[in-house]
Amino acid sequence: MTQNPKGEKPQKGQIRNRLGDEVSAYLLQHANNPVDWYPWGAEALNRAKLENRPLLISIGYSACHWCHVMEHESFEDSTTADIMNAHFINIKVDREERPDLDQIYMDAVTRLNEGQGGWPLTVFCTPEGRPFFGGTYYPPEPRHGMPSFTQVLEAMNQAWNHQRSEIDDAAQKILMAMQSPLEASASAPIDISTVTRASHLLMRGADTENGGFGRAPKFPTPPNLEFQLSALDVLPAAEAKSLASHLFLTAKEMARRGLFDHLAGGFHRYCVDSEWTIPHFEKMLYDQGLLLRFYAELIRRGGGRDELAWPIRETVAYLRREMTSPEGGFYASQDADADGVEGAYQVWTPDEIKQVLGDQSEAFCLAYGVNALGNFEGATTHLTDQAREPREAFQQERTKLLEARTQRVAPETDRKRVAAWNGYVISGLVRASEALDDAQILKDAKRAMDFVLDEMINDEGKLHRVFNVGRAAVPAFLDDHAALLEASLDLYRAGAGERFLTTALHFAQEIGDRFYDSAQGLLFYTAKDGEALVHRPQTDPDGATPASAGLAALGLIRLAQLSGLRVIQEQADAVIQSQSQSLVETPHALPTLLRAAALRLRGVSVAVIIGERDDPRTQALADRARRVLLPDDAVVCLAPGEPRPTGVAESWLRDREPEAGQPTAWVCRGTTCSLPATRPEDLQANPFPQ
């Protein structure tokens, strides 16, 4: 690699790939390509303007299988790289590091391709960053009606040189369509019927045989699962029972079949079939955290503990063993490929099982579906639990196979820490600790949050999105703040310390000051003091992760009602109102925001426990309150005469005196409180029926 002074144009035959100093694992994967790559930034944009050359923006992430394929086929090919270098300013973007850019350019590509998008994302833009053409993966040769990547490159170069006015017109139209503001919503009434209708609409896509929603490829989509859990509280009894059965079936099938890694623990990203048999083998941190929440809440609601506790425990063990950084926080993902082959790390043949298990192999192969035909490529088998025996069965065999598997070439781990994803896991761990009554899991959550607070917030109090190779980078986005707001509230609810309530107030203020537009009542994905892009994107949609505006509204409502801070409540109300028409017309498309609207209708319950902290009776009351209240409710535990914590409204604590000197609890909502209780069993799950 030839080194040139910054800004100096390379001479013919010289390539200066600029990715070697980046913190992103995905960008570093491309650091030795013969492509003249830039990271996103002023240097690339200025050169494009100076030389009047279009941008070629390639967006992906480190665990993306087809991103690796396109790199090997095209970006490592010197002939293809020569074309790219001759005609374009080439920019490589990690979508996990820069979700704002990904959202802008994915929006453009889906508009250009009738709703189709994905990764790798390939976008051609003017030097200012305005998109005019794009797609996803392009093969090295024409295939299945797709042009080759070199054909696309040559066509874009020809168009840039000979059809510039058409390109400028196309770019202007695309940008105008992307920048069209949300229409002001009429005052559409949102009530409980909106929630029930959304649940009904989602259930139209329910797979009643295999669990989950939709057909192949099948994603767990935790935002839909969490919404359906909340709908259980408002549906008629018969419907709630049917829905609960479906959610339990979903949890059981996801864990027993191929979405779950039966040796190491943890969930893969999705399955390519509707029966949850063969996954796309990458593991994403966000799935672990969000699914921990789902399984924990099913247990809290009385689901089958024998079927639900072991996926939690094995996922927590996986996070500790493989995804926890020695310096703190949780890694982002693990690749689908190992040594360039998808699934090579995870699959088995009967002979490989026999080499490890000997005489025990036949029974294990029968229980986990391993046979000579296999269920994956090359007559290999990805393990699925066919026997459905108690999890203790074959524990020793699974341990031996895991030990043997670690001798293989392992998939790459993306060691960056993403603030939002750590927030999801912290929240999931807190709820798992309560569901399993495991204090060590709560310690894991606290340690991860302490890392985020210590290493990912600068001296001015500004959060960063990522931390890698010893440094924080990239100003954080709305989802980062929203996820950590909720994680802070969950930690406080679990009794982890009043300092986390102070943390929640900080993240709420950041959301209000930097992401909220009071004139429109909207939350934007990027901060108002952030980098100026061709378009300021609004919230990301619900999908594999919660929509950031919905999650922020949910956290703001929880904090507003606990703290009594009216300004926070007004912001959350405005966000809900700004999309009220959409919530009424297509409620199932906005599950996270609808959860926030439903919580606003219901109100947050606050359990207040007054008693000495080291008194076991105080702890018993607090534990009972956390079990019977919903996860979005609050638990405030104080010693007699202790000062009111900042962030707890005075109204919750007014006239609270222990009964006969005993630790005493009240459950309050709005201006109504239950009778004082000194026995845990007297705390009811719902003292305020609808």
C-alpha cells in the first residue's frame, strides 16, 4: 500500500486504501482490498467534488454473509477494483457504526427497487451524497437476470459522463421524496381497541404449527413478540389464553429447533425455513438481549418454567463466555462464516459425532437429528432437538461436543461495543435476573452499564455509539439513548441503585434537548447538533430491533410518571400524537410506539416499599412487587426517613409510614393507591382493573 500525504491524489498505479486506522471490524476486513476505499467523511466528499466524480457507497456489516461474498468476488478482484478506482470515489460504511447513513441510503434503494433492499447495499451518489442509483449484491458475472457488478460500474460511468442532467434530476426527485415530512396527523383517537386490533392483525400471520409469524425466511422479530405480550393484558380472556399459548409455542420452538445454538447457547439471527431448522448462522448481540426479555416476561406471567429457564441460562452463559469484553461491555456479533464457509463451525456428520462421543453417539444423533443425509449442505447436520426431553438429558454430550467444536476455525467476532445493543442486553439481563432470581445476572448487567457510562460518554456528557480498539467513536443516535434510558429504568426497578435513576434522567434530557423537534412533535434519529447529511432521517422502523422513537416514547412515559416531570410527559405525548393516524390505520406496523400509547392509556404503576434495607421482610416485599407488576412499572424502596430520590415524584411518597413498625408496601397508579400491605402475598398483580 502506497502512503501519500493526506489529500494528495494517488498517481496512476498507486492505491491508497484508507481503512487501516478505522475502529470498525467491517471496515478493517476491507483494509487490504485493491480498492481505493475511503471511510465516510469530508476527505472523500471533498475529493469527489474537486474531481467531479460520483460516489460509490458500499454498506454492510462484519457478520454479513453476502457482504463477504461480494468482497471476495469483486472488491478483492484487481480488474474490478481498477474500474472502481478509475471512475468513482469509493466509500465503505459499517451500517452498525453509521445506521444514519444506512437508513438514508437504504430508503433510497428501496424506493428505486420497489421496496427491495438488503446488504451489501450498493449506492451511487453525486459528490454531495445525493443518491441516484442503487441495489444490493451484484455478482461478478451476469446471473439470474442480474447484471454483473462491472456492467453496473460501466453503465454508471457512462451515465455520469453523458447523461448528467438526467442523473441530477433523478437525484433531486429521490431526495425530495425522502425529505417529504410526515403529514400532520389528525387527532385520531387511540384506545384499547387499537391495541386489540393490532394483535388481531399480527395474528393473521401467525404460524400456528411452528410458532412465530410469517413464513420463510423467519425472523424472531422481538418487537412484535413484546407487543403481543403487552396485548395479553387487554384482550378478552379466551383470546388472551390463545395468544399466550402461541407465544409459548414460539418460545419453545425457537429454543428447541435450529434458531438456538444447542452447544454454545444463544440465538442465531434468523432461519431460512419456516420450521426454524436451518439458520443464517451469524449471531447478533441485539437478538440475545431482546429475546432474554421475551423469555423472562413469559416466565413472569406463569409460562412453563422448565421450557423457558434453560434458554435464558444458556444464553447468559454464552454472553459471558464468548461475548463479554475483558475491558467491559458486550461484543456486537459473530460471523455466519468460518474459514470462508457458511455454517462450517456449527454443523456435524454422524462420523464426527462418533469421534467425540463414542458409544453415546447413536442416541445423541437420534435425539438431535444427525444422520447421513444431513439437513444442510454437504450432507452435514445443524443440530435441532428432536427428542424434546428435559434439558438435563445429553448435557454431558453437548459439553463434549462444544469442547470439540472450539478446536475448529471459529467465526470472527466483531468486538466493537454498540451502545444501543448493550442497552438491550442490559435490560434483558435485568429481567432475566428477576425471572430466575439470580443476583449474579444482575451484576453482569450493572457491570456492562458501568462500562458504557465510564467509557462511552465523554467529559461533556455526550454518548458515543461504538467502542472498539480502546476508544469510543461516532456520536450516538436516538436508539442508543432510548435503549440506555430503558436499561437504566430497569436497573433502578431491580434495586441496582438510585444512581441509575439519575442516569435515566440524563438520557431523557439528551433525547429531549437533541433529538426532539417541539415544532413537529417528532423524534429524529440523528441529533440536531450532529453531522449535516443530505437528509435528516426520522425514526428507524420496527424490525429486528425496536423503532427508536417508540422505544424512546416508552422510556419517557415510564420516567415521566415516576418523576412527575411534566415536560417529559408532554414530549412523549407529542410523539404519539404525531403518528396517531398511522397508529389507528396500521397499528400492527408500529408495535413499539403502540406499546407506549397503551402504557400511557393504562398509566404506570409504582410500588412504594418503606422499610429498612437490610430487613429480609423489606426485600421480600420488593421481590414480590417486581414479580407481580409489569416490567414497565416502577418499584421504589426506601428506608424510613430516607430522602426522596431525585427522579421520584413527591406524590408517590406522601404520607407513607410503615404499618406498626413493619416494612410496608403500597401499589399506586395516578392518584389511587392500594391498601398498605405488610405481607408479600397481599400485593396484587393488578389492584386497578380496567
